Amino acid sequence: MSKSAANNPKMSNNGVPLTILFATETGNALVLAEFARATCVGNGVKATLADAATYDFARFSSERAMLLITSTHNGEPPRDAMDFFEFLDECSLPLPRLRYSVVALGDTAYDDFCAAGVRLDERLAAMGATRAMPRLDVDAHEHRIGRDRIVALLPSLAQPVVESL
């Protein structure tokens, strides 16, 4: 764990659990998701991992804070996560109480760099969710940079969404 992750006093989710959802083909998104969870737990923040391939869609409307980490392959989401992406595309749930951030993994050698992450980010915003931080686009070969950026964004997910009456 990086020094910046240890004992970060700004990380407190005020009892709101953070769901760290990952979509992976080769395992890179899972590695970053596990790192994010360990960082949260090490700082007293309740966080759970969820695989997009097996995610229970019934709990989606009750989510309040999510970190979504996805890879992109040939411009598409991971094969195992296609049901999740299709669910979001077809979902009409308003999500005004959801605070989220997306970490998109891709390969800068391809034209559709981080396309799956772009798709997630745009869809969640269209559903009314609150973007905690701008999407992080990370070259899959730069794990260290990805980890440092995840540590920087986690405190923003801990802030509650304020709903207007």
C-alpha cells in the first residue's frame, strides 16, 4: 500500500458502504479493485467488492456510493460484464442518490482507449447519478499511476449526496 493511503483522515464514509464494482477480462481491473478495497478497509471505510459478471441488479437502486473499475477490449466491455452494461443501457431508474467514480482501463495504442469506462460514466450521469470525480482513464500498463489516482479519489466518494427538495 502506498504511503498516501495509510491513515488518511479525510476518508470517512459516514456509515454509507462503498461498493467497488469491477469488470475485467485479464484481471487488471480486479487488481485495482482489491487495492481500492484494502485502502478503504485500512482507513476504516466499509467497502465491498462486486464483480459486474455476477452483480445482483436488484440492489442497484439502493447503492449510494460506487467506484466502478472497468477494462476495455477492442472497444468493448469485458465479455463477462456485458449483461451489466446492457442492464445499464436499458435501465430507466433515476439515481439522484448515487455518488460514483469510474476508473477506466485501456491501452493507449488503440483508438477506443477506455471506451467501456466512457460508456459507464456517461450512462450513470444520464441517470442522474453524481460524479464524485472526473473519470480516470488509465493505460493498463500503468498500475502504479492507477493506484495513486484511486487513493486520491476515494475521499470524494465518502461525501454524501445532498438531495434537493
